[in-house]
Amino acid sequence: MKLKGKVFKYGADVNTDVIIPARYLNVSEPSHLARHCMEDIDPDFVKKVSPGDIIMATTNFGCGSSREHAPLAIKACGVSCVVAASFARIFFRNAINIGLPVLECPEAVAHTASGDELEVDLTTGQIKNLTKNMAFNAKPYPEFMAELIRAGGLIEYTRRRLASQKA
């Protein structure tokens, strides 16, 4: 599966409180969360982001509280994936569970700027910076995680598995 989009790049330690501020956690409706995604770190993010765009950050992306709302808000606003030098482990797992692709690739982060266009191949882990004509390799997902991403997350994956067992 290939994804293509414009990069919105952030620094280190982007925590879940700036991805989706706590004041919006009284609901879990994805469309509501999407309207407030990244607003405390980038107030105009939701006005600028287009479906398929990519969030990139340096280290420890998604640190802080373990709320699932953070990757859900990112996915709901149309972001196709997040590339970072490193992720907080709970954010990484929550993202996979809701079907948001996340890739660790310090080299891609070091050589990419906001506004660059990337093409990400989730099958191979290759990340191409189309703006700078450079390519990088992230570690591809193990097959079980790739299945979760292809299905759109753990819930849809489980539904499909249960339906296939009934057939």
C-alpha cells in the first residue's frame, strides 16, 4: 500500500495533550476530535491539512497520557500516516490498533522539511522524499501488524476474522 502527501513536521516530545487537548475529550466521535487535532501546537493545522498528508516529528512522538483519542484525531482529520525518529510505545500501539500507520525512520526525518511531498510504501517500508529526490528505509511491519493496518485497525480486523469463521 502506497501513501502520498505533504509533510507537516514537528519537533521532539509532541505529547498527546497537544495532539488532542484534554478539553475536547468529553466525546470520542472522530469527526469532533478531527476539528481540534494539533490545535495547541499548530492552531491552523486543521485548516491546512488535506486527506493523505503526513505528520512527521523528531523523537518521542505521542508521549504523555495513553489516550486513544490522539491517534484517532490524527486519522480522522485525514492524515495518512505519521513518520518519526521515535514514538512513545503506547502511542505506537494505539495507532496500530486504530489503523493509523506509523513508521520510525530517523534518516527520513533528518532530511525532510515541512511542505515536502513524501511517498510511503507500507509494504516495503520505503519512504521517498519526492521534493528532494531522496529515499529512505523504515523497517516494514511484521505481517500481523500489516494485517491490522490493512484492515483499518484491531476492531475491523477482529470483525473480519469472526465473519470468516462463521462462513
